[in-house]
Amino acid sequence: MSASDRIATRRRVLKGMMGGAAVTVGLPYLDCFLNTNGTALAATGQALPVVYGTWYFGLGMNPGRWEPPTTGKITQMGPETKALEKFKDKVNMYTGMKVHLDGRPAITHFTGNMTILTGTCPRSSAVTTPTIDTVIADHIGSTTRFKSLEMTSTGNPKHMYSFRSGGVFQPGEASPAAMYTRLFGPEFKDPNSADFKPDPAVMARQSVLSAVKEQRQDLDKMVGAADKARLDEYFTSLRQLEQQLDLQLQKPAPLEACTKPGEMADGPVATEVEVLSANHRLFAKLAAHAFACDQTHVVNLVFNDMTSSLRRVGSQMIHHIYTHEEAIDEKLGYQPNATYFIMRVMDGFADYLTALNGIREGDKTLLDRALIFAMTDTGYAKVHSVENMPMITAGSAGGRMKTGIHFSGKGDPGSRVGLTIQQALGLPLNSWGTDSMATSKSITEVLA
């Protein structure tokens, strides 16, 4: 058996010891694992697994400003989705889709997103139907270490919108360092245990990569030049993550002008948009590595919560209040301060797609075998409507989705997008949703 064959048939991890405990570092799909065009495993011929992510953001967008100007092939993005311009060939935009209430009152910041995620318009604030991510995880997530991973950039574990059957809530991990520990930390700590308490300081200060140094050196000798370059790129990215997390955990240098104030209550966590965006970039990288190393096939990532508390540095006014109280600028035709946060949200989505697209797999990228569903709670936040709900998918799910398409739903139920996503991922569904949200019409225009 050749060196390449031995690598291709072995478990794609490096193992080492750190502080007396075992650590594991997964490997991405190297060329030596793959067939000539990078779409399947060389040893078995099995196609690379498709991966799915829900990306949540709060308070929608301004109608007429986020949509591409024409339907069909996307030639340019709208003003509020300009950050996605470089990905216009790898995303689909779904406009004109709505939530049908069937005479029920809309529960603000709840009905919109829960209906899109479950295909069922809720009768109360209790969630009784599983969200789409858990249904997908049951189908494609049973062979990985983690059935799904939940991450929230807001600092609050409650800011997650994932529910299993029976209304079982899946909280989000709010610490990038703790998520790093879950992915790369000592294996004897069960991440599903109720008393799981990772020590991110240990993981950040003692490089996991140092623990597998000898195995990495052996691996370098066994692979070709292209894979060696890819490994260098991959391990450099991991080390940069370790360094960023280490900085977050270090005590800051003393400042002579700084005096200790009187005792005060904790303030909101990570509400400054710069802080939240930085946390999100870390989570985006962690999600990309988790996918690339086959640690999970499903990731739920929250940018900002549905009642967005984002604010600028030095300001007490939050995004949510602006949507209610800010006047529409007569010349611009929209609320400029509220719109500033919309633009930053889309910057965040672009960061996530950049992280996924930056991991090469053969002649394609991780984004090409992913299907990421970006969704929100409202169409137009100023009136908290549930019409023209912004929805975007990114990635082709390993060639199962066409991309670069703007589809106009013209008032159709937003559940058509959820049905299409599930069918693209191989779930045996002919219909999805209940009452007026029930649909058997997948969006064939985007299915390959």
C-alpha cells in the first residue's frame, strides 16, 4: 500500500497528549483523500458529505433595497446586500415570500422566524414543531462527532432559534474559546454532559497544534506538494485562531489613568457591533473548520438576536429602537441609522461565506458542498411585517443546487424555501408545512 493510500484510508485526525489528556485535531479533505476533481473520496468513491447551516439575523431589511434589481440570473446585488457582491454566483435570493397567518395575530420577533423555520405558523409563543435544522441534522448528522453545533455571537446562549421535537430548546455556545475547546480539547470531556465545563484558557495558552507536532511532521513527509501547502494553510489558520482566543483570555495591561469604579451590575454582553462582529468572525472560522474536519454536518450560527441590541461605540441607542423611532429620511427614503446596522449584518454574512469559501477541496471549496440558509424574523422592521421575508441560500450543496439566481415568490409561502432546502439535502419529502404554509411546490428553478 502506498503512502497516499495509507493516508486516504486512515481516520482523518491527528492525536496527541496535552496536560495528561488526549487531544484530537481533525484534518481537512486533502487532495490525496479525493478523486481527481475533488468531489468524492478516492478510497471508496463516496461523495463528500453535504453540510448545512442556518445563519440567523434580526430585524430584516428595507424593502426595495436588499433585492437584486432583476429576477433570474443575479447580475448585481441590492444596496443592502452589496457585501455579498463577490458571492453573487454562489448565492440565491428569494424575494416576495411571506408568512401566512391564517387569521392569527403575529407575535413580534417570533411568528416570522418560527414560521419560516418550522413551516407552521405558531398559535402561541410556545414552539411545538421542530425547526428545519434539527430535521436536517437527524437526516445527515448521525455519523459525525456532533450531530449539530450551535453558536451565538451575541454572548447570550438564549439567543438561538433551534428546537427539537417537543419544543426542546438547543442553546447556543456564546464563547468562541469554549467552542474551540469542544472541537479540539481533551476527548474525555463529554461535550453533551450537563456538567461539561471546558477550560478555554488551557486550550488557548497551550497550543493543541504543539501536541500533534510530531504526527504533523510525519504527515508532511507522506503527502505531495499541493497537500503540504494545504496543510500549511490549514494549520496556520488554526494557529491564528488560537492566538486570537489567547488575546481574549489575557489580562489587559494596567493603565495608570484607570481607577476602579464602584460596584455595578453587568451591562449587556457584546452589543457593540464591532465586538459582536469580531466574535462572529471567530465563530465563522470555527464553523468552517468543524465542517472541513467532518466534526459535524450541521451548524446553527446567530449573528444578532431577533430583537437586535446592536449599538455603535459610545451610543446607547440600539438597532431595535432605531427601527421603531427613527424617522425616514425624506431624501434617502429609509432610516439611515437603522440601515447602518443592516449593512453591518450583511458584512457578517459575507465574513461567514469568506471563511467557508477559503477552504479548498480539490478544485472546489467548502462553500461549494455547503448549503447555508440565511433568514430573519421580519420583512420590514419599521412595521414588523411578515411579508417579503428576506431569505438567502449560499452554496450548491455539492452540486444539488443551482446558484446565482434571484427567485421572486410573489406572495407564496416562505415554506417553499424550506421544502426546497430539505429536498436538495436528500430528505424524502413531497410537502412541508401546515395550514396555509403547507406546500408541495419546491422551487425547481434552483434545484439541479
